[in-house]
Amino acid sequence: MRRSRARLVPGATVDARSLTAVSGDQVAVPDPGRLLHLQFRRFAGCPVCNLHLRSVVRRHAEIEAAGVREVVLFHSPAAELAPHATGLPFAVVADPDKALYAEFGVERSPRSLLDPRVWGPIGWAVLSGTWNVVRGRERLPARSPHGGRLGLPADLLVAPDGAVLAAKYGAHVYDQWSVDELLRLAASAAARADARPADRR
């Protein structure tokens, strides 16, 4: 993995680029027409990642109605990630070299799994994930996940002009914005945009 840069903070700017989703679709970052929620997850099939993403899938219509596009990154190869992304209603991007993780300051640490706050979510993720695998709704992760198991999550909310409006870098594997938090941030961003004088828009 490349050496990570500093974490991005509100007011930073994300350079424009096009990412290729595992579906083959091109994803504009930033999105010129709406807010963009960049999620940095861990490896394909990660139980705690799947637990969180299920909540995003359940409320995806609300997220879109709030003017937010979801783009989710994993540090797994596209071929390994694609079967896990089938049916997800948002773009899933593979970054096996962790180039974007490094660029955006997303790190890995043993504390990702050792923090006591994550033990409950890990237990529930394993139980619910196992049940979903048995029912054919999810797939097991690789025994030795590409990029390891110690990654930390991160969330960025990016404006159409590339400005970072909010950022969260997780302290453990299940430390990310909930859907409710994301919707509050989106509403706040919309309110700020509406409050700007017309001649400054």
C-alpha cells in the first residue's frame, strides 16, 4: 500500500476523476449533479461491512431522494468483489492497490478489531451474515482477504464542485455514519446552499 496522505477535512477539494465500478459503469467523482457519499469499506464479503450496507440498501430510496449518490469502495480485486456486489443499488468500486485509500488518508490498524465497541457488531454481523450465506443472499469472504482484515472505514460527503462538506474516519471497523447521520448532513448541506445569496451561486 502506498503511504497515506493526510486525512481530508471539510473545505478540502476532491480532484475530478472517473472511476470504474465492478459493473463496468463509469462513476464521476465528484458527481456534477448531486452530493456524493464516498464510503471506504474493507474487503469483499466483510461481515461488518455487509451489516452496514444492508441498512444503506434498505433506505437507498431515502438517500437518493435527499440528493445523495452512494459510491462504495473496497480494497479487493474486481473479480473477487463483483459477486458480492450483485444486486446492490449503488456503484461498487474495487481498489486492490489501495491507491484511493492512500490518497484519501484511509488507514489500517490493529485497533480496527480490538476496540471493545466493535465486539457486539462483529458478533451480530457474523451471525446474520452466516444466515444470509445459508439462504444464498450473501457469499463468504475469502479466507485470506486481499489487503488484510485490519482496514478502517471512512465516509466523505462531497459537493458537486468537489468540496468536502463532511468527513468521518472510523476508529474501528463499525465506526461510520448511519443512514440517519448521512441524511442530516445532506439536509444541512442543502440548507446552506439555499441560504447562499443568488449572486454567489
